Amino acid sequence: MPEQIQSLIANLRGFGVRRLALMGGIAALVMAVIGLASVYLNRPAYETLYVGLDRN
């Protein structure tokens, strides 16, 4: 395994369980907000096509 990856893993282990859980929760929240915003902003604009029509 490359030395940089081992260094990254060692740094993450140094954070502890509580901080890692907090960072994971924040990452999940950010991804959820970005996902919901992209769905909301990419929906089509609905307009009335016809007005005053009878049911016949």
C-alpha cells in the first residue's frame, strides 16, 4: 500500500470514534442537501396549457 494512503489511514485513526462519526454525519448531511437541491432545482416548470375547457 502506498505510503500516502497509510499516512491518511493513520491520521483518520487518530481522530477517534466520536470525531469520525461526526465527520461522517456531516458528510452525509452535505450530500443529502446537495442531492435534494439538485432534484428540486432541476424539476420542470409546469404551466397551464389550456384554460376554459369543458368536460365534453
